[in-house]
Amino acid sequence: MAFLATKSSNFARSASFGAALCLSAGALGVSLCFFAPHLWLMRTVVPGSFEWARGLDYLRRCQDPFASNVVPAMRWRFLPQLIAYGLHLGMRGCLVIPWLGVVALTLGCAMILLRAPGVSSWAAFAGLVLVTTTSPILCSTGWLGINDCWMVGGLVLIAFTASPVWIAVATLVVPWIDERFWFGLPAAWLIRSLQSEGGLTRRDWAVLAAAAIPCVAIRFWGLRHGSADPSAIFLREESSGILLRLNQAPMGCWMGVRWAILPVVLVWEALWRRWGALGGALAAATLAGPLFVLAMIASDSMRSTGIALPWVLYGYIAFVRRTGALRWAVGLAGLQLLTPAAQVSADKDQRIDSLPVELIRLQRPPQSAVRP
């Protein structure tokens, strides 16, 4: 399964940017038609709703990127807020940053699919529909102030670009957007290794290690000299609800990927064939292990499944090449669109409806602003 390897350091050389842009726009349009955000809840601030739960903290950080009066989970996620603060963006401008991440991630995935041998344009479009109906897109469009697409985009860069420059860029920048980057790094690194018969080079490892040092050093300095470690506070606050989160985790993980789980299974199969039972199990643990840890410590297990997107992309290309028929790719995308989706966290869930339904609600909002 080394068919994704490329010698080009320019991400756009092997695929038409215009074609990727058109496919991205089409796939996002289809995704939003079937799974639209709750527009009627986004018109005004609704505390306690999925739409505003993180959005209010995000907007406060945009006014003061290094404020201490925020939830501990957000303390080290300051890069988008710092950019918004530096550009003097208003409320709407701040909220556009996560949506730009949606566009960037979709466009990057489109270019990967278009340049993959054996994947036609229509198969690439079906794959994009699959991608845009997984948790990074659904959460970033359905919740305000969620920068998951920028984080997942960093993992995709590491997994699918040949130049070590992108390893350095992603590792230096993305942890300041979301620390879940570190949880997804082993799985993305594994996908990178699968694309080369010779495996990862010493240069790859050296670049990754060097780029990780600044983040590790700054976090260690903050631990030694700060008044309190945000990570320790977060873990202490969340420790009491582990059983509740684990109980809800299966549903959250399913809603994060749904039928995109099939390409992930194909990656597991490839690992099994390549390294045997024990090696395949250990390699598969690079994804399953971090997801289990995140399920224990994070209330939004649906969002955490975003770290699986490099596996979804890699497995989907293998799926297209194995079946050799467009109808299977279209069928998988269609099944994904027809399967109900919901926003899920440890203490609540909320169905995601189609765009026509949401437009009706926008004109005639329900009596209750927040659903139970």
C-alpha cells in the first residue's frame, strides 16, 4: 500500500488546484445540505448549547489570548485567538477562522485524493463527501469557535506530504491550536511510514524531534514557573466523570466517523498483513490507544475521533483501488449521507438535521432555545 508516496515537495503539483477547489465546494455543499448547523441557535448567544459552549470561551480569548479566566482545556490553545487579536478582528471575524480551517482541510484532502493513482475525479468527490461528514467538519460547522479542522489538517500534512518541512511546520504550530495533535501524531506518523517501502528516514525522525522541542520546553517551563498547571487542573476536574464519559464514548466515536469506519478497518487489515498479528495489533494501538485515553479525559469523544482522518483517507484510497468500481465509492458516500448524525458529548446529544429543516427553524424558531 505504498501508492501514496510522492517525490514532490509542492503540495499542488500533482493535482489541479482548480479541480480540487471545485470538488471541495461541491462536497461541502452536499455535506451541509444533509447535516446543517443549527442556524437559529447561532443568531444570538445561547449559553449551554453545543453551538456556544466553546464559542464564548473562544471569543473571550480572542480579546485577551493569554487570559487565565478560561476553562483549563483551553489554556494552551491560543494561536487562532492570538491571530484574531493581532488582526483586531471583531466577533464575526473571529468566528470565521474555524470555518477557514474547514475550507483548508477539505481542499487539502481533495488534492490528496486527486493525485492518488487509481482514484478518478468522481471517486475523489465521493471520498470528499465521506470526509466532510466526519467529526472535524461537522463539529467545526455546527459548533462555534471550534478549530478542529486546523488541528486535523496538521495531522494530514504529516501523513501525506513528502517534504520534512511540513513535518516541522505542523509540529511547531499545531499544538498551540489543540493539544490533541499529540494524541493523533502516532497514527499519522504510521500512515506516513506505510507510504514508503523503505520506511521513515532518519531525517524525518530528526525533524520531528527538533520541531517538538520548543513546545515541550515551553510547557515544561509553564509547569515549573506557572501558578498552576492547566493540564493538571483539567485532569483533576474531569477525573470524577470518567465512567460517564466512557459510557457515552462508543456513541460519540460512532457519530464522529459512522461509515467512514470501513476505510479505517482496511488500514488495520493492511497492518495485519504487513507486520503479522502482534505487529499489526501494536500498530493499530497508535490510533485505538489515544482514542481510549481521550475518551477518559475529554467529554467530547465525538470531536476526538478527528485524529483518525489520516486513516480514513488512506483506507478510502485502498478501498477504491480494491473494489475498482465507482459504484462502491458512491455507495459508501451515499450510505454515510443517509445515516443519521448527532452532536454527542458526555452529558448530552443533539441530532443534526438537514438544511431545509434548519431553514424552516430559522424562520420559525422552536419555543425552547436549547434542546435537552
